[in-house]
Amino acid sequence: MIRLPVQLAAAQPGWTVRADVIVVGSGIAGLATALHARRAGRTVLVITKAQVNEGSTRWAQGGIAAALAEDDSPAEHLEDTLLAGVGLCDEEAVRVLVTEGPGAVRGLIQLGARFDTEPDGGISLTREGGHHRDRIAHAGGDATGAEISRAMVEAIARDPGIELVENALALDLITDETGAAQGITLHVLGTGQRDGVGAALAPTVVLATGGFGQVFRQTTNPYVSTGDGVALAMRAGADVADLEFVQFHPTVMWLGPFAQGQQPLVSEAVRGEGAFLIDAEGTRFMTSEHEMADLAPRDVVAKAIMRRMRATSTDHVWLDARHLGADMWVQRFPTILESCRSRGIDPITDLIPVSPAQHYVSGGVLTDLAGRTSIPGLYACGEVACTGVHGANRLASNSLLEGLVFAGRIGAQIYRGLRVVRDPILPSHTDQRLLPHQVRRRVQTTMDRHVGVLRSSESLQLASTELNALAATEQGKPIAEDWETTNIATIATALTRHAALREETRGSHWREDFPDQNDAQWQVRLVSNLNSDGTLTTRTVPRSGVSYSDGRQA
Ligand code: SIN
């Protein structure tokens, strides 16, 4: 079996920077945490891999779900979230999400985010798959993430207590003699004193690095989503969970069999406004699949599309949104309209070719309800985290909300007081080899082919063999892309292991050889740890009741 690298920084860091709190990532989860930490009076260093707004948040189209309408309630939002999660959500975590959600969205508005409104001034709410109420708040029609990102970036820029370091790839966690977090090593493509590998020191480190869509060849995620936070946490020995639950969005614009990298999303909100799917023969097929038809939970729609594509021997189906009319398209979906037109499709008169592609990961670094991980002082927030709110399949538009709500909970921990600063144990050397960036496509193609929407013991064995073979690849002088490729391969290996062990079909995990849901055996989570010798240990744990300590008294 492949031995995964357990340390990436090749030499003693060349420079050091200090703060009270380090936040790694600058999407909604990271920036919300930074703002909370400032309210607690802490100095904050936000480290981000590219430019501040280049993560997944700004690509979010549909919106943010919260029980804001008079005819809605957190209890109903809870019910829809649990149903979508197919028996694997942590109910307490979902309760936190849905009860604290409305206040968190109002806080975002106070910060300056401008949501679309009705003529009476109330927030305009729409519906997406799996929701029984209109509860998705949106901005700029279909540019919700971009508006949230704008408001948050402006807010952190106004605060001199937050320092932003861009073009900085987080490498490894730095710990102290007790095993608690004391910072990270990072690689900065910068100028002057902060260039190359350095150390950022703080007794509180919050991972908010987003997902790992780039583990797959076709994803809606931007190029930065290489799972750096999950891989960093794994190398530090943290618990990671639910990695097998990778969500494939049903309606990603189909650009042909050779398309790779970030693919254009056609938001579920388009179906929320009345669009529907048809197959190659022009038949509307979701009406016979589920009582919610085209607005069934995401895994149901993705699976139905896959079955239809097989039955009709095609590689895509069609989204019919012509009847929405020009006004709706221009006002409600300007981003998607432009995205379609730039590819020669006019959705006002043409059908849109769509097929499922990787979109979101429900699993990640396991946390408790306070965002704490199994390593004292290390927190995780947003898509990088596995809080248990998504279970086996995330309900549409719950992801921005999760980042916002759990950032507040981490903020409450930071508010309790500064953790103890101890001498950091800095990495001295490593003889561990990184995977060269040239193998990235091989990993992605392997994952698309064998660990995608449809999985079987045979396909997972093929993936495992392919991934093991990569260990023999020669590598030259490391560059940032090698670190990212190593992160991708590390996650791919653990994900494949989880998918092979979970011998059932549930939510976004679809096993052809185990087509049924098996509650008697599998209403549990798979948790993995990367050992210091580079091997993986995987165990099952109950789906709820995770509790960690951050090294302080309760
Ligand atoms: C979408 O707009 O369809 C995506 C929303 C989400 O991923 O929650």
C-alpha cells in the first residue's frame, strides 16, 4: 500500500510571523471566523492560497438557506436537512445550524451584504432541491456568493487587526510538546522577507480551506480547491470523517467528454423557478422518480440522470428552462445566462445540456459542535470540516450557512480566552517525497472513472492500484503544485478506502454491488487517521456525539 507523506516542509522555515489566531482560507467560513476573533480582541492572520476572493464562496450561485419566512420554521428546515442526509446527519449539529442560521444571515446583512428583496422590502426567498419551503436567500439574482464575498472582504479590509497574506499555501501544522497546535508552515510566493517556506505561529489555528473538488477531473470547484486543509489535518494525525460522501451536482453544463477542471454550474434555483429535466428522447423523467420531481434531493436527481444516460446511451440530459422567459433569465439568472451564451447556448430558446459533476464534499476534518478537532487548538470550519450537518448528502444551500454558523461557534471559543503559547516544534528536515505535479491528471482521471457517481468493489480496487502505482513516480525540486498534487493524492487514497469499506448505497455514495441502504450495519461514520509511518487507520464511530477538548478546562 502507498505510504503517504506525513510532513511537507522540506527545511527549517526561513521566516516567522506571529498572531493570536491564524485562519487558513478566505471564503465565508474563514472571513466570518476572522471577524469573530476580532470581536474577541485577538490579532488575526488570514492566510489564503491565491487572491482573497478566489475560493468557492464567490462561485456560489443559488444562495443561503435559512428559515426566514413567516410560514417557515427551524424545525421544518431541520426535517428537510435530516431527510436529505439519509439517516447519517448528527441531529444536534443540524439543530445548531437551523436555529442559529436566521440570526447569522441577518448578521451578514448588517455587515453589508445586499440580498435580493421583494417590493415590500422583505428578503426574496426561493426554493431548491429537497426544501419543502421557500427559504433560499439570494443576491444579484444568481451571484449570491460573489456578493457575500464582496461584503466580507470589505469588512476585513477595514480592520487593521486582521493581516491578510495572499499567495500562501498552508503546508503542515506546527505543534508543541503537548501535541497542541502552535501554528503552520506555509509556502508564500511573495517578495522580500516573506518568500518561500515560513512559519506562522499562533496557539489557535482555524482551517477554512474549502473542499477538494480538484481531486476529480470535472468539478464545479475553482482551481484552488485541492483539499489543502484536509490533507494538512491528516498529516497532523487529526480525525477525518465521511470522505466517501462526495456530492455530484445534477445540473453542470456538459461541455463534452474531454472537458476538465472547473465546469459551469447551472444552479438548482433554475429548477426552483420551474425548469425541468428531459432525456435524449424528450421525456420528462423526474416526475416518475420522486414526489418532489425535479426538486428532489440532489443525490436522487443525480442518480436518476445517470440511469437515464445509461438507458439512452448518452453522456448528458437536457435542462428545459425556455419557458422561464427572457425577463426571468435576465433579472434572476444573469450569471448563468452569460455563462450559457458565452458557450453558444441561449437558454431562452435552447435546451441546456447537463450532466452530474463533482460539486461538494460532505466529509472532512471531524469537528464537534464548537468547531474543535481532535487536535487541541486546531479548529475547522466550512467545507473543510465535517460537523455532521450534511450526513450522506448535503441539502442545497446549507453550505454557506454552515460556514457562517460554525464560524460564530469557533468565535465563542476564541472569546473564552487565549490558549497557552508554548514553544513550537519546528520541522527540521524530511526525506519524504512529494508527488510531482505531472501526475495530477492521472489522479483526477482515476477518481472520475472509478470513484465517481457510480462505484463498485472492482472500480475501487482499480483506483487503489492506480493510486499505489503513483508512489513510484520520480520527483524533482519541489514546487507549490507538487504539494497540492500530494494533497490531492492523499485525500484520493483515503476517500477510495472509505468508499470501498462502506458496502451499501446511501445518499451520495452509490455502490453498484451493494445497491441497498443498510441501516443495521452502516448508520455509522467512517473515521480515518494517517499514522506517522504514512499508513491509514480507519474505524467506525456513532453518527452523533462527537466531543473534543481544546486543552482548556470547560
Ligand atoms: C446551486 O446553486 O445549485 C448550488 C447551491 C448549493 O450547492 O448549495
